[in-house]
Amino acid sequence: MTLDISRDHALELLRDMIRIRRLEEKSAELYAKQKIRGFLHLYIGEEAVGVGAMHALREDDNIVATYREHGHALVRGIPAGEIMAEMYGKANGCSGGRGGSMHLFSADRRFYGGHAIVGGGMPIAVGLALADKMKAEPRVTACFFGDGATDEGEFHESLNLAALWKLPVLFLCENNEYAMGTALYRHVSDRNIANNPPAYGVPADSVNGMDVVAVERAVHNESELVRETSQPRFLELKTYRFRAHSMYDAELYRSKEEVEEHKKQDPIDSFQERAMSDELITQTDIDAIEADAAEEIAAAVEFAEQGEWEPAEDITRHTYARDLS
Amino acid sequence: MTSDEIRSTLLTCLTDVAPDLADEEIEDDADLRDELDLDSMDILRWVQGIHKALRVEIPEEDYGKIASLNDAIAYVAARI
Amino acid sequence: MTTYRDAVRTALQTLLREDPRVFFMGEDVGRYGGPYAVSKGLLEEFGEDRVRDTPLCESTFVGAGIGAALGGMRPIVEVMTVNFSLLALDQVVNNAAVMRHMSGGQFEVPIAVRMATGGGKQIAAQHSHSLENWYAHVPGIKVLAPATVQDAHDMLLAAVEDPDPVFVFEHQMLYGIEGPLDIDSTPPSPWKAAIRRDGADVSLIAYGGSVHKALTAAVELEKEGVSAEVVDLRSLRPLDRDTIIGSVSRTHRAVVIDEAWKTGSLASEISAILAEDAFYELDAPVARVCTLEVPIPYAKHLEEAAIPQVDRIVEAAKRTVGDG
Amino acid sequence: MAEFIMPSLGADMTAGILAKWRVAVGDTVSHGDIIAEVETDKGLIEVEVFESGVVERLLVEEGEKVPVGTALAEIGAESAAESPRKADASHRPRGALAPSPAHRAGSTGPAAAPGSIISAGSSDVDLDGPMASPAVRRRAHELDVPLEGVQGSGEHGRITLDDVQGVAQGGAAPAPSSDRIRISPYARRIATERGVDVSQIRGTGPGGAIQANDVLSARVPEPRKSVPAAERMQRAIAAAMTRANDEIPHYYVEHSIDMGRALAWLRETNASLSVSQRLVSGVLVLRAVAHALRKHKKLNATWQGGEAVPSAGIHVGLAVSLRGGGLVAPALRNTDEGSLSDLMARMTDLVARARAGVLRSSELTSSTITLTSLGERGVESVTPIIFPPQVAIVGCGATLERPWVVEGQVVPRPIMRVTLGADHRVSSGHQGARFLSTLDRLLQDPEKL
């Protein structure tokens, strides 16, 4: 089956997936060297989801993401330097050093944050959609969450409320088969997550999250339906993370064989192969993309290294609109 | 001992008793009790001071004879 | 004279009329007219779009309010009681309170959340607690406790106008009280405490429903020759340290009245403030009159025994002046 | 050449055990390869290398536990020709990976430089004060042993309970400090502001705590340094007298005393004494008042918080007017004890110091009654106002020759008019009158004074 996309678009998709992967690899390295601290959740293996979705959504749409959101932020347009600086905790980070890896924000890009309470971002997405609906804005709110979030009450409440009030939310479930270390079959009664939303009147579908082109098409179709009907929809993106849940994880809960099996479907490798066999791209293109990515990441690290620490005296800034003391 | 020397000694004894008088112009014929506000305790301590400095003993019945500085100078001069 | 309930409704009407960004949602606020009849008639006046009955999902409708605020609206959310609001605490503490700071100042959450609090109606341990201090503990949000009819009106206007998340706690025994309401006056800052009664011997520091008990106690104390000043905190976060310290610097004695449990209460906080910043003004140990450390019981006599009453305030005040 | 270090996989990971090498010296590795397994608290974690090259040296053996940041291996450039092994490479200290400039500049940054972790665990020593556990500090407080002076015998000089106990038993500890006084913070503050000695106040608050009212009703002492500013003193007197006049229900009784025998005895005695030992009549009155108080204890008391508290000793305060216009009434402690000449010496000294303005504060606060005499100025009688918190005051007028009936004959006698002003809450006029007649009787027997 051919990809049925233009060369330019193939290059765009590949470039963004490679950018994410190199950013994540560099992050792991800098974490080991203690430049980055706290929790660090890497997106390696899941790049096709973020890249496909972001390419499908419109610039004016709202994004609510999770704590594994470096890739979404990067493709959404937050500069790699600002992401890296945020992970460093520097003042020139995209959240001024107050958020870190799990809490990337950008008002300019309508990126309403990485949320680290599982399911906690969902009511917010519902509220953003409510605001748009009341203001008659033709906007979709794309709400990313993992399979673990479907266990939470807020998942069910949010589906119900969005359907009841007919709100333009696109629920995007990044099912990577593990809620941290608990396998899907051990945390949900019905492993077919897409069975759930129709009970609330929310149409649901699934797509192979390792296929960037399939993801892009599905998200495009779903988001435009949401926009047209002003009703919520649900899309499950079946994916897999190749790395541990976070850095300090001995991965006692899954076998190496299982990981290796999934790596055969590496979204970047498989896309490269298909694009090359379709003669959309060449090895030279890939080398150029890799070189650009390496340069971009090196510049991002430099940007982070050169960044200033926010003065500790300013710690209370942004707690309130005006300092209370 | 000249009259001036006696006067100077008596004055020193007086300001020992009443330090606040040191800055004041003490008129030689002023009444010590009425005008300089000395009481019997002050007079006694003055008499004790004079005794120590000049070895002149002033008995109680003679207190009336040292009512002013002038009187006291005369009294002491006669007994040195 | 206006009731507290009508004062809140008047404020809601004004807000809905004057600002198209404002909408009001909560459980039974529309058709039912509000569990405390605060919003009676609003649905009819403003329609389903702006007066929204929500499903029973505190976490999600408060969270949706936060999202709508992020999206440029000025939502007013009613939670039926503070006990129920615990279901929404995740959204309050993890989202509303942190959004501005965690995003480096890029996003703000101008939401106003109203809820009933306090005991006195014999509705037992799942509807009667005073948990304002849980909220007042959290930086990033603001907490108001209107005790008067005027404040019930003015503070809701201020809460909606404020760029930060504001939580307004209305004591459920106050909805029926009557008082003057001047909707044209310029209200005092909601973030400042008020001296409700001047006195010389002891400061009775209270908020919300307890303010009225403190005022009654002050009258009783006067009969016994003790002149009590009554401080109404009004804002629970930020706390108006200056007024608290100012009052105690005049009276040198303090009794803090708080319908929450004593342990870890706002009364504890105020006592600590006095120990920190008014230590050399204190002529007697600070006294606290709080709810006994039990779930609020149903039976009338037990409920009354549990929550602060006038006689306990009088007794505590007399103890501080060495007269009890 | 690059180093492969023990990675930090979480903020709570400070060290790891190198469980297994997956490579050997000479192996070529590339970025992302798993080259070692590290045993952590969370289990075995595979560790990747972030450089590409040839493993030149393995610095840590399997099974060894090393801190985060420690160099585990050296990775040389891929082409062996370009990477001659440096002779000094093996001497490089472990964990000495140089911190980046950014880290040096931002020492307050959250990420510590690699290598600094190693010393972090040992730096929890409080260098600002003596090291002592809370229990030791409490015991030291109880025993009033200042920790600063204690030589610690524990580990790293830590002060132990035994150290504190030893100092306490050795008598090195200072006397208990005055903060044992139970007093409200506000009362302590205003006492300091007003110069009131709180050790002289009896508290009326809970558990005998001194409260503001106790301080406010305590007598404000006169300033003790140099000759006091007359105005300031006058203000203080005015305040004390106003309060006394407002608060104390005074009553007055008056008595005329024939001083003939006392003065005659005095003349006789003085004639036989050296100038330095001479007595004045005032000392006789002073002593007589003190002796009379032994019988009339109600007048020798202080009013504290609504009740009269009998004073333990008799300390008559002597009103001394200062020429500048001030007035002080320092106490002669235990006025009823010791010889008359001793009392005279003490009185002389006290008056001299009062005039010089060098009284001790205790002398200004410890009077239990006051004696004031204006007789020297010719005044016939005095109606004095009580100094709070005292409950009585004795005023003497001049001793004047008056017609007096003795055994049916009118004869001139030296008569002194004595007035007792007393607090009606504490004593009655009857009791006051009896005090004055005792005083009269005592002055008729001067040799017994």
C-alpha cells in the first residue's frame, strides 16, 4: 500500500518524528548527567501519534496534553531550546522554569499544558470547548491522555458532560498498553477502550498509532467532524513506548522480548522504509534531516546552558496576578 | 591659712554635699538654709566635711553661728 | 432590608446582565432554583446557555469552569456544600491554583466558585463541616467568607472581577438573615478584615457565621464589664494580618472563633500570626473557640454542643481578661 | 576521549552497583548501546552509552557500588590511531567530571555538578552553633547551662547529656535567670519601656502571671543615672500622684508629738559623739516609724491587683526633695533593724546618693511605706499622698515650740505634728490613730530606738 502523500509532506512528517526522537535521546543523556532532574517521561516509540495529530489539527485549535508531552510541544511549534531550557529549569524555558518536563505551556500556540494528574486535563479540555462554544468559535479542543486515564472518574464525567452539552472536544487516547507499569489487561475490564465512549453518546474509533500517515488522516477526519457537528468524538491511538515509563524504572513489568517485538514497528524506521520504497525520499534526505536535527538539538542544549536561573527572589511571581504580600 | 583659702575649702565641702550648687553663684552672705535650701542633714554633712578637711569641730549648739558662708569663714578662721 | 440569599442573587443578576463572559453553573441551580433558593428565577431570565444545571460530577464541572476561564470566560460555579467540593479538590488544588505559576504566568484562571459551608441545620456529618481552611491553605487561590448581606453581594462581584480563582464560602445559616444592601456604594476592599464592633479589653476574631455569634457574645460581655472588639476576617486568603494585629495591639487579648475543627484550623493560623507578629502585645494566652473534634452529629443538642456557641465565646473571653 | 559515568536515574538515586559489564576493553560501542547493567533500589537497570567509540578502560569492577557521577569506563575515539592512550588517564580522580560553566555560575541551580554528590551526605553539620541534640538542649536549658561554653565529648565534638550534667554539677552554671518570672509578653514589654522591675511585682493573672495591669499599677521608678531631668521626674511624680489620688481612698489622722525628750537625748548623745557619728532628729523619727510598723502591719503593705499584700520586711522610703525640683523616696531596707548609728550612716549615704542621682533601682522600688518631712521648711503639717502600690505614708511638720500642758501646767515644748495618710481599703482611721500613738510613745523613749 502506497503512502499517497507528497514528497514534501513525507519529509515534514519524517523530520518531525526524527526531531522528537533526537530531543528525547538528548534529554535522557542530560538526565543521566543531572542537567535535567525531576521526572522525565520519554516519547520514544510514540512519535507517530504526536506528529500525525499535530499535523492534522489547525493552528487555532486548543491542545491539552499529558506529562509525556515534549513531542507534542515540539511539533506544535514550541522551540526545542525553550523546551530544553524548561527541562533545565531555566528562566528562558517555555514555562519560566516553574513547570519542568511535565508542564510545558505556550499561550501563543494554544498549548494548555502538560498535565501530570492522570485524567486531570480532561475537565479542562471540556471547559475550553465550552468557552469556544459559548463564544461561537469554530475551534476544536484536542485532549490527549493515556490508557491509564480511562480508569479515572474524570474520564467518564468528561465524556458525559461533553456529550450532554455537545462540546467540540476531540478525545485522543494514546494507548501505549501500560498505565505506568500496569498492563492494560490488568487495569481495565474491557481492553477495547473504544467500546467505552459510545455508552455516553460519544462516537469512537481506533487507529494504528505507529503509522504516522494513518494517525494524521484519522485525526484530521475526527477533528473536522467535531468542528462540523460541535459534538465530542473519541479516537484511540494504539502505540507503544520503547523506553521505560520514566528514567528510574527497572521495567520489571514487561519482557525484553515484548519490547523488541514492538520495536519492529518503529514508527520512524517503518515510515522511512515505506517512503523510500515509494521513492518519495532518499537516504540523502534522511541524512540531511538527521544533520538538521542534530544541529537543532545542539543549539537547544546551548540555549538551555546559556539560560539564566530565575532569581529566587522572584519565586512568588505568577502565584497571583498581583503579589499579595 | 588665709580667709580666701578657708572660703575655698568650705565651698568645696559645700558642693560635695550639694553637687548641684557647684554651678551656682553662691553669695557669701546668703542664708544657707533659707536661700540655698540646705536641710539639717546637709548641714550635718557639711560640718562633717569641714571637720575632715580642717580639723575644726562645730558642735550642734553652734550651728546657728554658721548660717552663711561669711559666718562660717569667720567661725572657722577663729578656731584653726 | 434584604436577605443574604437575595443579595447573592442580586449580584448574580448584575454579573450576568453586565458581562457576556459570565455564566453560572452548578447542581440544581437552574430549574430547581438553587438548593438554597439563591438562583431562583435566573434560568428564566438568562436561559439555558448561561444558567447551566450540571450533572453530579463536582470534579468535572469545577474543572470545566477552570477550562472555560482559561478559554476567556468568567464562570461562576456553585458547589452545593463544601463537603461535596472535596470531589473537586483535585481540580482546585492541582489545576486552578497552579496554572498561572506553573505556566510561568502565561495562563490565568479567573473563576469564581461559591459554596455553602457550616453547621446548624441538623444535616449531620456529610453536609455540615467547615473546610474553608483547606482552601485557605493553598497558594494561588483566594478565599472569601462574607458574613453580612452587603458582603454577600459585594464579594461575589469582586470574586468574578478578580483575575485569580476566588472561592466564596457562604455559611448556610446566613442565607435567611436580613440586613441593609446598598448596591450603589463603593465597596471596601474584600481582602481587608473589618472591625464590626469596637472594644478595649479583648478581640473576638471570627469569620462567616461565627461573626454573628461573636457580636452577640460582645453584647453579653459588655453587661459583665468586658469591652470586646469584634474582627470579621472577611478574606481567609489572603489574611489581613495588619487588622488582626492592630486590633490585638489595642486590646492585648484575643479569642479566635472558628467553626472548623481546632486542629490545623484558621484559628491555629491566626494564633500563630499573633505569636509571630504580636507576641509583645499579648497580655493573655490566645484562646480558640472551635468545633469539637467530632463529625458534626445530627441530634440538635449534640450539634449545638459541637459547634461554637455564644456562651463558649463569652467564657473564653472572660478567661483571657482573668475573670472566668 | 570520553568518560562513561554512573548515571543519575532519579533524584533519589545517589549511588548504584555496577552489576554487569556488557562490553569489554577494545569493544566498539555506539551512541545508545546498552553497555552495562546497574543495580538500583528499584531493580536492575540497563544503562546506555551516549558516546560512540572504543572502550579503552573499565574503571569499576562488577559488584562495586559507586556514587552517581563516578567514571565507570573510558571511551576512546573510534580510530585507534587518533587516540593514543594518555599516561595520566588512570590518575584522574573518580567523579571529577568537570562541571559545565553554567553550573559553576549558577550555584543556586537545582542540578548539582556531578561529583559533588559524594560529599553531600557528610555536610549536614550545623556549623553555626554547638552540636547538641534537642534532648541535650532541653536539659541544658533546664539546668541553665549555656551550650556555648560546654566542651562536647561526643562524636565530632557533639555535646552529650553527660557533658551538660557535668557542667551543672561542677557549679559552673550561672544562677537561674529572671525569665522564670511568669509574665505576659505585653506586660514584659511595657515593664521594660517604663523601667519597672518585674521581679518586684506580684502577678494577678492565671497562675500568678504578671499582666499589663500589674505593671501599670506598679510604681514607676525614677531614672537612676546622673542628676535626673527635673521635668521628667516631675512628670513621673505627677503621673504617680494622679493615679494615687484617683485610685486610692485616702484617710488622714494627725497627732502632735512632744519631741522634748527625743531632742534632749539627741543633744546629749551628739555631744559625746564625734562629728562623723552625729545623729539628726530625722533618724529618730525614721526608726520610730519603723518600730511602730512592727505593731501595725496593716500599714506596711502593698496594694496589688485588688488586695493588700503584707510586706515581708519594713523598708521605709525616705522622701528626699532635690534642689532641682525632683523628688525621690529611696528605701532604707529593714529600717527597723540594726543600731541607730548604723541607720544614720545608711541614711546619710542614701541622701548623699539621692542628691547625686546615683540610686540603685532596687532602692527606688522596694519601699513598703514612705516618710516625708517638710519641717525643715517651717511647714507645720503635711497632708501627703500615698505612693502606689504602698498603702500608707507618714508626713512630719516642723518641730516648733508650742504651749503644752504637762502635769496641769502650760509649758513651752517642742511639738511636731505628724500626719498619717493611709489607704482606706486596707486600714481604718482607728488603726491609723493607734499607729500614731505608738509612734508618740516610742519617741518618748528615744534611748530604746
